[in-house]
Amino acid sequence: MKFKLGNRFFWVKVGAVGLDLFSVSLLYVSMVFLRLWLGGDFKPWSYFKLYPFLFVFWIVFEKAGLYQGCAIYSGASIGPVEEIRRIFYATSMIFLGLGFSNYIYHPDNYLYSRAILLASYLGCLVLIPANRVFLRKVLASRGWWGVSTVIIGSGKIASSIYQQLSSHSEYGLLPVGYFSDRAESEVLMPPGATHLGSMDRIHSVSSALSIKYAIIAEDNVDSAYISAIVKQYGIDFPHLLFVPCLGIEETAWVSPKDISGTLGLEIRHNLLIPNIYRLKRILDYALTIPCTVVGTVLMAVIALLIKLDSPGPVIFKHSRIAKNGRKINIYKFRTMVLDAPEILEELLSSDPALRVQWETFGKLDDDPRITRIGRWLRMTSLDELPQLFNVLQGKLALVGPRPIIEDELRHYGENADVFDMVLPGITGLWQVSGRNELSYEERVRLDKYYVSNWSVWLDIYILSKTFFAVVFRSGAR
């Protein structure tokens, strides 16, 4: 069955609201009966009378803009990091209100279980973001997620945006082509990008295709040129996004400011705010300590398997570059044979293709140096477990730029200062954005983006993505 544009987005919103309310209801009922099973002395019906409170979820989430993307242009409103932040604050507000009404007004002279409320709250913080990931994947597979978008421009910025949006349908902006007056030899768009015509065809093509969203992405143009485009073609697109060519990496903490009628961009660098950075370290320890305690038995079993599989030490210690250029030793479970360096040199000298692969990705497909147990450890990322002790020592963070060897600094060039600003991490943005499939150039770009846009919410987003990447073995080897 086909739906008109408005109908489609209406039903997407209905589906999003319905999935959230159903999930919260199911979670709440599960917590009630779990508490009853654990020895709670209460009547379940007393808890089911709270169900009208579900409408508060809908109202608060609506006001927080968490259904905005579904109602207007699916997914095109807020990014995943901002979405996590809004979900946290909206859910916290709802449960604080529920708890306040419980202990102040005493409905029916009955106090509800704090354990049930707390468990439901923590469950919602996990379940609701998971709902949205699931919903996007299902809708994207059916072509229901996102809105057709055109790019105005054909230079480096336009090419980068076209590739990013084409590779990530969850962003909600689906590029159908680009407009450009450039000569064919000057066009930098990726292969497969559709040229919709010159600039003077914007009105006719956008009307014919019913496109309502456009992105202006031109290299090295002045404000007069942009103003002319907006004035001439802005009427064709209710949603017009302009990407400035400013060379600014920060996006999460850039906000527009009106200075007596002049547009200004305020850039806040969280890494320079000590109290916020201390919060990052508190989060590291709060998560690392219980993980280390729980993982001790597993690490002991892995150590035994390594000893039985091949001769050599259990732990591999390697020197890496850390904050302020300081060298640190990081710990991993050994996954290679003892004479791995000699084998690598022999392989690279005898096979030029392998050398190119090594210099591009820093790794080899089907690396013959990896042991049997080592291949399994890498596939599950369990070889990283000893790095938890690096975090406890204050040498690593859970999330940060990838810790690199000194020789890899050449790939960072003028961006090597990212290692002077923040501790490297066990996981990072590029590891969850493609992991080993990314080239050094893309890894450097993502590391720089992370440092420029750091926030606790970005860390939480990366940690959640890491969990799913490990569970589903996405990109691991």
C-alpha cells in the first residue's frame, strides 16, 4: 500500500509513539511482577491504576522534540547524541514527577515501591533509545525513513556530505542528486551521484520531484553568493540547510548568537572546562570498576587458554602515545605468535599488495601471525579487556582517540595535537563507524571530530555503539 507524503510521516509518528508507550508499559508490568516474585507484598492492581500516566510520556517527549523528526521529515531533525541527551532529561523529569506525586500526595494512602520505579526508570533509559534504533532500521529497509534531499554544489564539501548521507540512511536525509554549474572536469562528486542539472533547473526539478529539503554546500564562496542562492531558490524548499566552509570541526557545541543584527557562532570547547572533564573521568571509573570486578573470572579463563594455545606471555605490552605526547604502555591479551615482528617484515617485503594494505589500514586481512585463540579474542574484542587496568591507572579513558604508536603520528600531520587534549580510549568514534574498514585519513578525521565535540552524551553514544559492534561483530577481525 502506498501513502502520500503527509500520510507516511503521520503513520511513522504513530508508530514511534505507539512503540514507546507499548515498551514502557511492558517494562513497567515486568518490573511489577518481578518485584512480586522477589517477595513483594502488594496488590498488582494498585500499580496498574497508574496507566493514565503514560500520556505524560507522550506529552513530555513531544515537547522535548523527540517525535519532531517523525512528524516533519523523519530523522532529519536531531542527531543521535542530542537524542540521547533529550531522552535522558525527558525520562528523568517524568519519573521525578511520578516519585514526587507518590511521596507527597500519597494516592489512595498507598506508597508505591521505590525499587519498581527505579528499575522502570533505568530500563526506559536503555529501552527507548533501542526502540528508535530498531524503528529506523525497519522503516529504512522499507523506504519509509527519511526525506529526499538535493545538494546544491559539487565541490569537496558537497562530495563529503553526499557520501555521508548516502552511507547513513539513519540521518534521515536521502540525497537524490546535486545541482551545479561547474564544468564536468571540476566536479568532485562521488561516482554514482546524479547530476540533476544546472542551477537554473532547481525550480523545475524540485517541483517535479516534490523535494522539500535542500543542502547548500559550496566551497570558497562569499556571503553575497549564498544570499543570492537563498533569495532565488529558498522559496522552492521549506527546509534549506546551509553548510558553511569555515574549517570548523565543532558541531555539537556551536550555537548561533545575534550580535546587534549580525550572526555570530559561539563555540564552547568542553575539554577546556575542568569540571566537565572531571565528569568524564568519574564516568570512566564508575563503569570500569564494576566491569573489572565482573570480568576477573573471564580474564583468568582467557589467560589459561592463551597459555595452552601457544608459548609466550599472556599479556602483550606495547608503547603508545597518550595525552601531552607522553608514552604509555597499554595491556592486551597476546593474540600473535612470539616472532610476529619478523614475520610481518618478511610478508611486507615479499608482497607489495600487503604493504599497501598495511600502510592504508594498519592491519592485514587473514593475518598469519594471529594464533587460534587470538583470532577468537579479536573477533569478540575480548583481547581489549586488560586495558581496563589502564583506565584504572589513569592512562586511558573508556572513550577517546585511538592510542597509536609513534610511527603513526605521521598520518595525523597538523592534527597530532588531538593527543595533547584528551586521554586516548579503549574505544572511540572511528571504531564504531566502520572500525578496521576505515582508512587512516578517515580515522584521523573522526578522532579530531571527537576531541572537538566531546561531551558525556557523545561518550554514552559511542559506548552503546561499541556494545552492539562487539555483539554483532561489526568490522572486527
